Amino acid sequence: MQPCTRGPAPTLLATHGQSVGADYAARRGADPAFEFRWPRRDGQSLYDEAHAGVSAMTDQHCAYCDGFPLDATGREEVDHFKPKSRPEFYPLVCDWTNLFLCCTACNGAKREQWDADLLRPDAPGYAFEAYFEYRFDTGELRPASTASAEAQRRAGRTIEILDLNRAGNCANRKRARRCYSRGDQEGNDFRFLPALCDRA
């Protein structure tokens, strides 16, 4: 999970996001089976604009596992960080600050889970090394042993909810590390690895 900087909301989301959220909250409140569909406004898709914005924000990497390219094992998806299925988050369904680009695997693991401890890569001051450490032998991420108890707890919950140590992810990280060690920058899909490898 690499830090990213969230810029201003794309125009359509800034203009219509709040009203779309209010409409969804009203419809879902009246009918719990109502399903959200990304709307169009001014002849354009809010999904397309949201996808372009979150994709640029993470350089087309998954905001959670940092996987790249995302269409190698699934598809690119726009995740609602605070799940749209929970009543308290209905109004955030098109809120720019609640959207991230993610891979199918991370989105499938996270589903509708929510925990206030879940880390977000656009949080002010967030740094990978403050929460995580990398096991070179297994390819796993672990809570940083030097971090505070709170930081370790949050890292642990994030790893658990997003299933960041699923087998494919660990194997891909080990492969990327080998590529980087050989000087093959093209084979390194995880942006946090170079600094860790250089210090190892």
C-alpha cells in the first residue's frame, strides 16, 4: 500500500456527487434491496470520471496491494472504501474521498467489510514503513515490529481485511524482488520494494 495524493474531485463528482449520494440514501432507505448503479450526468458517466481520477491517483496500481497491471489477473474496479451497503455510508456512494482504484482480488476480499482501523493510502502522513515490513523469505507483509501497538493493530487489520498475504500476492512480490535484484525495473510491479531491497 503505497502513499498517494488525492487531488481535487473530478468535475462531475464535485458537481453531482452529493445529490447522487442523497438520492441513493433515500432509495436504499425505502427499499433495502435497491442496488446502486453508476449514473450519467451531463451526458457523461460518473463511473468513467471516477475511474480515471482514482487510476491517475495511484499510477494505475491497486491502491491496496499495489499490484500492477491490474488486468493481468482480473479487472480494475472502483472500490467504495466505506461500504455503500451500510446505511451510515449511503451518502458517500459518489463522494470522491471515498473512492479508490483496486484489483478484483482486493475488492473481493474486502467486500462489504469495514473497520475504522483500516488504513488508507491517501491519509496525511501515511508511509508504508510506518506500518508494514516485508518478509523477503515468504513475500509476506507483516505489521512493522518497530511500530506502535496502535500502528501494528491497524496494519494487522488491513492485511486481514484486504487479504494482502494471499498466495498469489506473496508469489508476485517475491518474483518482483528477484527482478529488481537483477536490475530488471520492468519486472518490479510493487513500488515499495526498491527501497526495501536497497536496505536489505
